[in-house]
Amino acid sequence: MNRALALAEQAAALGEVPVEAVVVVDGQEMGAGFNKPISSCDPTAHAEICALRQAAAYLNNYRLSGATLYVTLEPCTMCVGAIVHSRISRVVYGATEPKAGAVSGRRAGDPAALMADNQLIKHTLGWMQTEIELMTRVIWAEWLKEFDRLRASSLSMMKEIATSIVQISQQTVKTDTCKTDTHKKNTCIIIFAKYPAQNMAKTRLQPALGSNGAARMAQKLLLHSVEQAVATDYVVELCVSPVPANPCWQVLDLPRTLQWTAQAEGDLGVRLLTASQQALNQYQKIVLVGTDCPSLTAQRIQAAVHQLDQHDVVMIPASDGGYVLLGFKHADESLFSNITWSVDSVAAVTQQRIAALGWTLAILEPLHDIDDPDDLQHLPSGWLDGHAIASDTQ
């Protein structure tokens, strides 16, 4: 419940009703979400649905037996239906919702009756009867009254109210955010990047996009990769060429939270190994990524990091035979030395060497890199807007 309350500001910043949900299995967070039907233009994007989707994707199972769903406000009819189908074992909510809540009601045929009668699921419904949950209920009741009155007013006022609620909650509820922050500070995402200069970056895309278009695409891929990595809340290191002090990097206006390092001299294997060994002196988990894969989202990076709780190494292969992500808790020279890079055997060779070390490996769903003109079909919708295919020949 404390983790759910901590997401309130994110929902409010998007102009949403700040309802938040977290799915937990055996004390470990499997999925989390906040209300975002307005910002995502998706009427089903309630906090509970978002959390259930993320947990199911992480566990690779649409059944969530044994899981507990914590949500700050009583679920609605739609969400109760999803909870029943997911086989969630327990629901804990912070406050009742007298208008649309579908758990506390006892009308004939209502979803609460469905949950109660379903023998496959044993539910514990209602807020936990402690001082914390009672206080949460009061806070939410007051906020909902204010939200109804101010719905038509400015977003800034709505955000101010939600922020005040978070501050009150943080003052009155002892959370485990310190533990979560410590866990995330033990993980470092290292992005390997070179400056997207014309005729230096993504040159294989020039037949389709021209030299200017290829450079612009390289820059877009770099900015997207940084954005997704930063969104994970893990430490993010940008390992770059040319060196960080080069003035070219200043024009990109990258986040100030980034840590910067220069790529070592040598082939790609030497650069990867050097950066990994240096980072492991400070962090427990290292994740290496490039800037070629627009499908490598924050959620996929987080799911990969979670795999390192049970495995020594995690890999997201690339459809061309390489890999878009490699995460580990130990670095061995054999993973990076005597490898022919940029060929379709890189992932397979790396997997063989991991097996030779006796390490466990989690392999996630392959994704597409954007290297050649044929790869442009795998770009997200709208990414080619402003790029005239084969029209820029500078």
C-alpha cells in the first residue's frame, strides 16, 4: 500500500485521478501502475489493469494465483472482472468508493458476489484495519470531494492537491521506499553510444534516409534509449565516444541525472568488458544496452533486471542474431573476448560461453534493432514522420 501511495504524484502530473495499484507475490513487487485513461486515451487503463498487465508480463502467465493486489481506492466493476479472471488471491484497498466501487457493495448479482462465490479464489477484501489504512481512507475521501469540485479547473491546482496528499501520506505512513531506493541504486544501466554525427552514425540507413536523415534517426534512437533507461529509476551511465568533455554532447540537452564515462580504446568487446568491470566495483547488477532498439522500453529493462534476482545473466536477443541487452552480476572476459561482432552468431556464441561458465541464463523475447533499411518497418508508429525515404541524398 505504501508503494501504491508513492505513485500518486505521477498520476496527478498527467491530470489523472491518482489511483495506484501494486501486485505483490511473496513480498516481491511483480507489477505496478497508476490511473492513466486520459493521458493514454485508453478507457481501460485503470491502475489495477495496468498493474495486472505488468505483473502478467513479468511472470509470463495470465494467471496470478498467490498474488496480492494493493490499490489505494476500491476497484470498479471492470477491474473486479479482471481481478477475478487473473485469479488474484487477495485484494487490499485503502478506501471505499461509494459511487463506482464494486467490492464493498452487496447488491444481488454484483461483482463482489461473483468474487465471494468463486471457489477458485479466496479473497480478503476491504482496507486493513490499522491506523495507517484508516488514515489513508480519510485522506482519499477528502481528496475525492475536492477532485469532484475542481475537475473543470486547472491541471496545476489538481497537481497541487495530489502533491499535498502525498506529502501528508509520507508524513504519516512509514514506507519501505528507502529499501526500494537502495535496491535500485545497486543496479546500473550502461548505455553505449556514439555521437549521432552526419556520415558517422547509422550510415547503413543512408540508402533509405539519406545522410541527414540517417543522422537524425541515430539521434532519435539515442534520445529514446536514454529516456527509457532513465524512466526505470535505476542509475544510468552513458558510456560515449567521443569523450564526455567534447562540446558536441552539450547540444543534445541530455538529463542531468546521467553519469558519464568515456569508452575505452579497443574493439567493442574490450569496451564492454572495461565498462562492466569498472561498474561492478560500485554496483551489484549491470545491464549493457545500445541505442539501436526502439522497442527496448523501461518496462522491458525493469523485467530484465528482475530476472537477475534468480539468474546470473539475462539476455534480450536481437532478431539479427546479436543482443540488445545483456545483464549480469559478474563479468567474465570470455563473454567479450575473441568474438566477431556485428554478425548473426554473437548471441549464440555468448550463450555458449555463459553455459561453459556454469552460469544460469534467462533469455527474454527477441527484439528488432534498426540497422538497415529493411529494419525501418519495425520502427514505432510515427517515427518516420519527417523522414522522406530515399529523398535526402546529401
